[in-house]
Amino acid sequence: MEQQALSSVTIRPITAADDPFIAKIIRTNFEQYHLTIPGTAYFDPELDHLRAFYSAKPGRGYFVAVGENGTVLGGCGFAETAVFDRCAELQKLYLSDAAKGKRVGRRLSETVEQAARDAGYETLYIETHSKFDAAIRLYEKLGFQEQGRTLRAFRLKDGTCRDEIQMVKFL
């Protein structure tokens, strides 16, 4: 059963002051899923400076969800990718535990989708880890379709392997 939406959540563009909060949320998610492995967003060099990365070029954007007390609850962004013509990659959709299951991810994704459309993109592409079940369900509800899978893309610390899933949505 889906939980009730959080009241008084604001979605807005990221600021430099948000950077350490969203970086912590992203790293915490990877730690919770035991995915602190090279090749994941956990090690992205821009993770501590998302505002600078997403404002460095036109056609990029990153948005944060902020609670009524000013707490950063999560974020989501988009940037150019060469996967398809006029295609952006939906990137770094991560939420704090307090925001999960409360439609915050949906609101962030819809905001990014509209911003990507406004920037002239016709397709959104996602790469996600097979262990992120809730995110995959959200993407499917939003109209993304699986386009491929890289089998055994990541070897976890316990020795098991997980797949990387590629998904696409035509805007």
C-alpha cells in the first residue's frame, strides 16, 4: 500500500548549499544497498558539487525536494547523453528514508521530465541497478520501458552479482 504524500514539499533547482545534503542522501542509499563499488554514482567525481555540474552546460538540470523545515529530502537531475538523438539521461534520483514511499520521487521525476522536454529532449534514458526495486517500479509507473540489461554488471561485496538495467521513455 502506498503511503500518503508528504505535505508542504517544495521542488526547486539545486543550490550550492544543497550539495552536501544531497551527496549524503545518495551515498547513504548506496551504503544501504551495499553498492559502494566502483562504477556506481557513489564514486562519481561530481557528487559533492552537483550544482556546479548541472549548471555548467545548457540542457542540464537538477532539482531537490525540500520539506517545510528546509530539510533536503532528495533530488533528481538530467543531462545530455549520446544514447539516442535528442536524448537526456535521468540521473541521481535518490531520496532520504523520510521521503521514500510518499510520492516525492514521482514529483521529482515529473519535474525532471518536464524540464528535459522544455530543454528540447525527446527521450529520457535511465541506467539503474537491479537491486533498486522501488525505483524500477516507479520508473515503470511513469512510463519507462526496459530496453536492455547488462548481466552481472556489478559484483557486490558478498560475491553475488547484479544486473544493470537500461530504460527509456519517449517524451
